[in-house]
Amino acid sequence: MKKFYIILCLIATTISSCIKDEAPNAEADIVSCTLKEDVLKRPPIIENNKISLMVNKETDLSSLTPIFELTPGATINPPSNESNNFIIPQVYTVTSEDGKWKKEYTIYVTKDKETITHYTFDTYTSKEESGRHYHIIQETDDFGAITMEWASGNSGFVTAAGMDGLADDPTLFPTYSGEDGRDGRCAKMVTRKPKSGFVSIFAPIAAGNLFIGTFGEEVDITKPAVATHFGEGNIFPYYPLSIEGYYKYKAGPKWTVKNPQNGTDYENTTDTWDIYGVFYDAAQMYIDTQKSYLDGYNVLTSPYIVMIARLPRAERKEASEWTPFYIPFKKFEGGTPLDIEKLKRGDYNLAIVMSSSEEGAIFNGAENSTLCVDDVELKFSEDF
Amino acid sequence: MKKQIIYICTLLLLFAAGSQAQNNFSQKLRQHNIDFELKASFSIGGTSPLPLPEEIRSIESYNPTLSLSLGAQVTKWFNEKWGLSSGISFDTKAMKTKAEVKNYRMELRDGGGLIKGNWTGMVQTTVNNSYFTIPVMAAYRLSSIWSLRMGPYIAFLMDENFSGYVYDGYLREGDPTGPKRIFTGDATASYDFSDNLRNLQWGLQFGGSWKVNRHFRLNGDLQWGMNDIFHSDFNTITFNMYNVYLNIGFGYIF
């Protein structure tokens, strides 16, 4: 029997004692980015291939010096701590520590007071992730230059699309650019229902959504609604009056809720659309919480909200033809009182959020609820 | 598991039928210098890359699970020292592990489709494969009590399970530069590579026996797989994995 023990020990040692040295890192992320000039108006917004920096309006964009923190061991070109001309967006390439992977980041630097308030939803670009394409809806100026990109949860749906084996078709995503706009193209939002087990536990439905802000590339799958960063980066130094535009809506037939056993998690039994605007004190929020955005859990309840524009539920009806909507901004009870000085200084951000399912953020809704939106105008006042 | 029980019952029935005229049978065997042995043993080991690749950072737990091997072995002795051993056995090669990995290629599935990417974090693996194994070994008697055997075997996969789940970590979708999906708390996602297992295995078997009395022996047999357990066109796991299992048990010699 001794021999067997010896052999057994040999196997045990072979298997356990030869943990190899750790391989060099394969990731190539920009973890943080600041400007040496100290002109940042808001925290930098870092996405998987894009960084947005918002600077003071006096800043000279032709010479700014970004300082990066990267995945340990990774390198960047052009190098960190070297000045560059950001009048046009600049591309930086990060190479992983093991040298096998490269990732490009485009860095956009914008000044505040460049806010876009008329939205046509007429252009889009397709983005590929893990072999599937989805739309990013864009706004352009009269010369065709892109002036803003709408955010959506599409990137988060890539995982569900992969697990469910969906075809590579952007119109199977929750949000896409529709051909049949009122004028040109329109924004189309459709509530989807992922079938895969692990996705559906945390996100049993995926409402189509479109919003001003960003979608966090790092998604904690147990808290998906944290990924929608409403209003991030959108400084709005004016007094908002209303959101106006056109919509069509058809609710899906079968209403489902995430936690049916928990009666407090839902209020309704049918689906409806939602479009709302939130004007909030991003500067104070950043000081208090290190975040300057609202997410799916607090977008309608945060104490930093100054004003809100949202229709009562009864007024958000179905419509098979293009129907106008008018949503006025009102003071938010229990929020932050309006301070004109802070407003002028650019302390406040504004988010516009649209969803094919009103309770999409808490994953209640009806599959196939479809919201189409076109020709939206954010009305505001400059004299106050 | 059902299948496994059926295989075991079939084997037992065959042996029961074969041992009807046992006395006669034993005498005849002895006349021809043949040992006929029924073997039962526990199987302990691992289905593992050898050596461990750099993606595996630590093994957090290992459970050999209760797996059994049943079989028959025939040894024809040509002289006092040397003989030839063969037979057939039904082996279960099973284990459960939890390992911490870094940048490990992964294919997660549980709906109709799958997502690929590089996983950093924890991986649970359950292996439970059953094989019919046929060894052909040279046998050598060290003494009247001790004997050794060694030779190649082939094994046919009968029942397969190579699956598990990932947790407490993150997936970079597509490749290490893809979007990051973070799994915390109870979040898990499963994988299943059972369909990618190779049906035919071969390897080397090393065995030793200690004779307790005329009919009973204690046996130890190490089976060392020499080919990858996965099909060669299966690329998700970037390294080869081998079956290395030790069967320890007893045998009854007629």
C-alpha cells in the first residue's frame, strides 16, 4: 500500500505545486484620465473606446495635457503627460502588458454651452460588439458633422443577444433607428425579453431606451440599472421650459414583473411609455457622492433633482399615428431648490430619458411594447 | 447516473452468469495458468491540464467525489515471472474543483446561444465521465504476494459531463479589450463542454497488486491519459486536458 501513497502524493504534487508565474496582463484599459491644466468641469467619462472631457469655456483646446492611469503594465501612445491638440478628437492606442492586445480610445474635449436642444434622430452609426451590430442614434449639424450621440442600453443587451443566439440584426436590439420617421428617420424602442437564465434573473426584460448621458461599459450584471448614467456630461446652463415632440406607442400584450411575489415592486398591470426630463445639481452631487449622473434607481427620486418634466400616467396613451406631446418642467418637491447663480455657473446637468416601458429600470414591462419618437425640441429660456 | 447503473448491472449479470460453474471453472483456469479476477475500486484523480497553464492562478477546492470502477481482468502467465493482462472495466472519472483563473477563454451558455470572452475570477468545474476501458498490459510477479503490470489502454466514452459555472469575477466579451461584465454576489453563468469531449481515449496504465489470500487481492491502478479529452477542433480551452486517475480497490480471483 505504501507505493500507492507514494504515487498518490506524486500526483497531488504534480497538480498542485506547479502553479505557473502569473502571465502579463492582457487587458488594455484607460482606468483614469485627468488634465494637467486643471480645467475639467465634470469628471471624465471613460467608455470602452471613448473618453469625453468637459472643460471650462475659456480653455484653449489646442494644447491640453492628459494624464492617464492604465491597466498595470500597459503602455499608451501618444504618451501620458504630453500635450496634444484637442480642437479635433484625438485617438490614443493602449497596448496591453503582454503586447498582444491593442485598444483605441478617441478622446473628445468639449466646452460647456455647446448644448444641442433640437433632436431629429435622422442619423445613426452601427457598432459591432461580440459579432453583433447595434445602432447608435446621432444628431448632426447642417454640415453633417456629428453633434451628439444618444445613449442606450444596447451595449448591455449584447450579452443577452449572445446567450439567446439572436441573429446579427440591429433591429432585434431594444433600441434602433427606424426608417419610418415622421420626418426622415426616428428613434424606435422595443421592450425585449431575454430567455437565457442568468441574464433573465437580473434583467427579465430589456426595455428600449434612449437618453442623454452614457451607458457604463462596466456592467455589474446583478445591478444592471446602475449602468444607465442619465445626464452624465450634459451641462445645461439655461432654464428648461418643456420637452416637445411626436410619438407613436403600442403596448405589448403580456405584462411581466421581475419580482411578482414582492407586491411593492410594481404598481401597474399594463405597460406604457415614458419620456421625461430631469434637471439636477450635478456639481453638488459630485461633491457629495463622487458621481455626477443619475441612474435607473434614483433618476426620478434623487434629492439633487431641481426640476422635472414628466406627464401623469393617464396622459401617456397608446397612439398608432404620430401624436404630439408637450411635457413642461416643474419644480421637484423634496429636491434641491433652484439657485440661479449655480445654474449660470453650469452646475446643473439635464437628462432626457425615453423608454418603451415605464418601469423598465426595475425590469417590469411587456415584451414588444414599442415606442417611436421623432422631432423633439427641448425648449428653454436664456433670460432669467 | 441511470446509464451508469445500467452498465454496472450488465457487467454484474455477465459475471454472475459466467461464474455459474465456479469450481470447475477455477480448476480449468489454474490448469492453464490463467488468473480471472473481478475488480471493484474507488477512483481518485483529476481531469487536468498538465502542467497547469498560466491562466490558472490557484486551486481553491478539489473534491474527488465518490466514483467507482468495476471490471474483470484476465492474466495469462507464460512462466513464473511474466504474463499478459487484459480485461474490461467500467470506470467513472469524476471530480469537482473550484479554481481562480486570469484571462481564461470561456464560452458561457444557457439559452439557445452563447457568448465568448476572457474570464478573470472563479470557475467551478464538474467532471463526471464514464468510460469502458480495455487495457493490454505486461504482468510481472515480484513475489508470490506482489505483482506489477503496465501497458497501454483504450477507453470509450459512454456518459459525459464536463460543465460548471463562473462567479465572482468579470468577463471581457469577445477578447481582453471587449466590454467588461462584472459578476458579483450571487451572479453566476454556466458553461457546458460535455459535447466537445472526445469519444476515444488512450493512455498508459500502471498497476500493482498485493495478495491477501488465495481469492482476495488489493489493487492499485493508475490510468494516465495521453490524449486531450476534448476534440481537436474545440478551441475554447486553449490547453490540453488529461485524465489522470488512480483506482484503489480489491479483486476476487476465481
